[in-house]
Amino acid sequence: MVTGASGFVGSRLVRALVERGQHVKAFVRAGSSLRHLEGLPQDRFRLAFGDVRVEHTVYRAMADVSHLYHVASAFKMWDPVPERILEPAVEGTRATLSAAMKRGVQKVVVTSSVAALGTGSRDEPMDEGHEFNLSDPETYILSKLEALRVTLEMVEKGAPAVAVLPSGIVGPGDWKPTPTGAGILTYLRSPTAFRMPVSDGGLNLVDVDDVVEGHILAMEKGRVGQSYVLGGENVTFRQMFETLSELTGLPPPGGTISSGLVQLTGRLLELHARLRGGEPKLTYRLARDYASAFAWVTSKKAERELGYKHREARVALARSVQWYLQSGYVPERVSRRIRLELRAS
């Protein structure tokens, strides 16, 4: 069974498992969009409805389940009511793992995030042992940290769980989109004549299908109680937008914007969201913690123990851009100006 099966990673994981001949139950909330689960063969795919926060709904759905991928989480950075992010992540993980233990599920792979590691430096990418080092982090970051702690607590109580920690996920199927995808879309939709300034920091970019493969490998080979970073290539923010420029022919990044100005922008966008509704593309706490920091990671443990591999960032970005263009996320008047240099595989 896959929880969060209607989401970006969850839907790709369901398809990958079905394509490998697995019988998969997709656990989703009532009213969720099932668009990205359409067309799956009915003899190997079933839907189950419930809420990961409500243990008996998860327990009921796992009546004939031997293995569980717990992917469900509220993938948004900020909410005026923080509990709407925290509860699905933290209490949802606790309830789901409790139900799995009662059902006697053989193994569980829990989707965490490198957000639970904090930030590192250019010289020392973070691994699974990195100690979280952010004070008063944004709500989503806190939710991933607390959910990982719950996972490890439940392992001590007997849950047969393995945690995987993806980095910044991009690629086909990012329909919502994720925060990283939203940044790519903003760039594609705004082909302005001026050169966009960027901050000094960096992130790790990984293709969604590499993350999916990492989940499957963790189920097959991961050791219970262990965590595995599923990363891709470490890039600076400048390198990311330079690559997008090379791929599309749109303007490259301009100068460097100060961390203070990014933080001010975050405050203003957050204030606007509080007054007018919606979700800000950037918040003060995200800007403070990440604008000039390096969320760089290493996947050496997953490579060594699981056989995990990943694409280059350029390939992952090309696949992401191609999907947004083909799926109509970029207005035609803008997309006509984009010449995508495909080097994806």
C-alpha cells in the first residue's frame, strides 16, 4: 500500500510498482484528485480511502497488505494554521505506523526529507548523521523533523520501518507543484528582459523517478531503523538558473541579492498571504535559513547499501521543464519563446 498516492511522489511510486507487476493499494483522502492514477490496470491496482491521522481508517485499508510505503504528508511550507501541516506529518506517521504494527506488516518505508537534517556547508555535504541545526524553523521543516523522530521512536517499539530522505525533487508529474517546482515555473512564466538576481546559497536537486527507485530499493534492501538520503546533484541557486537558461534560451540570472533583502521579501509575501489568503512563495523563516545556506547532501550510504543512482541535475531539470510545457503550465505566448535543449533520458 502507498499512502499519499495521489501526490507527486506517491502517484509515480504507484505506477512504478504496478509496472513491475506488484499489486498496489493506493490510500488517498476522500475528494483527492485521482488524475495521475488514471489508466492503471484494475487487476493490479485498487483505491482505499481514509485519513492517515485516523488510525482505524489506515488499519482497515491494510487488511491484506504486506508492505507499506508511507508517503503522505502536507507538502506546503507555510500555513496560517500550522497544525494543518504538522498533524498529517507527525500524528499521521504515528497513527500509520501503529496500524501497520497491529496488522503485522512486514516492512514500511517512510518518506522523510533532507529538511530534517538542517543546513550544511559547501565543503561538507550533509549525511544521515547530520544534527539538525536550525532554530525556530518554518512549519514544513519542523514537520519533517518531528515526523522522522516519531518514525525512530516507533522503530524502538517494534515498527519495521526504514526512512528515506529525498532532497529537492523535480521532474515529470509535479502537478501541484512542489516549492522547488514552483520556483522553476516562476522562471518559465516570466521571461523578462532583465536578469534575475539570485542569492548565494544552494540546494540538492533530484529527479522524482530516482527518488521512486530509491524507495523501492529501500524496501528491498534497507535496514530497519536506518535512514537513507536520496539526493541528486548539489548546485548553487545560480547554477540552477544558469542551467535553466541554457536549456530554454531564457535570460540567465543577474547579480547577487543580499540575504537581508530576500528576508524582507519573505516577510512581505507572508504578510500578503495572511491578509489576502493563498500560500506565499517565500517566507521570512525560509529566507533566513536557506537564502545564503547550502542544503547540500551526499547519498553515499544509499549508493553503498541500496545500489541507489541518480541523474545529473541538468537532466532532471530538462525533464521537469518538458513536462510543464507539455502539460500546459506555461502560457502559449510564453512557451513559444522557449527552445528546450533536451538532453534528458
